[in-house]
Amino acid sequence: MADPGKSAIIEDEIDAIFASYLVRLKTESLAHSYYVYGFLKSELYLEYADGAKSGSVQANMNARVIVGADIVIPSRLLIERFLEAVLPLRKRLTASVRESHTLSFLRDTLLPKLVSGELRLMDAEPFVSDSKVM
């Protein structure tokens, strides 16, 4: 609901409760997960999702419509080769997102204290080195 057809992939182990308006897809392997996620981000699927939306006040899609999209699943060999190509990219992306969160946290924590004079630059260095950002 609200944004039907939007997809995300969760790559970290997290404790989560899925709301009733979310649809969680489980695949048989990591390679399949990345393949299906790529399909859900494709122009083909976005066009399908746009045409499958219903609701007069708020757009929505149910699970049956979501999993009803036609997708071709390649052979096990091809899907494994796909994983070999995609996995290094996903790892770099995940590491960059983590680094971005760390840098944002450091900025939001340290900058107000540095600007106000509450903290001097020399005193901030241990925070930065503890966060493994340098």
C-alpha cells in the first residue's frame, strides 16, 4: 500500500516484524534472491506493478498479484554465475551504505560539539578512530 510494487532486499541478519501490508518473498538460494530482486527493480516489473495496482483512494497490490508476475528463472549454472558477478558489487554497496551511516552518525554527533566549542578537534579524534572511518 502507499507505494505498491516497491521492493527492497535485506542483507543483514536483523530482528524484524513484517507489517501486514508487506510481502516477504523467500527464495531457494542467495543467487535466486539477487536475481528476483533485480527483476523486481527492472522496468518490466515496474510496468507490470503499475498496471496491476488497484484501489480508488490508495493504490495497493496483494501478494497474489505480486507473485503473479512472469519471470524466467535460468538454469542453476547460470544463476550461480550471476551470483559470482553480482556478489562483489552487493558487498561493496553494503559496505558503502554502512560507511555512510557511520559518517552521518559522526557528523551529527561531533559537528554541533565542535562548532559550539564544547569539543576540540584533538579531542574528537578518538571518536573517529574508534568508528574505523579514517
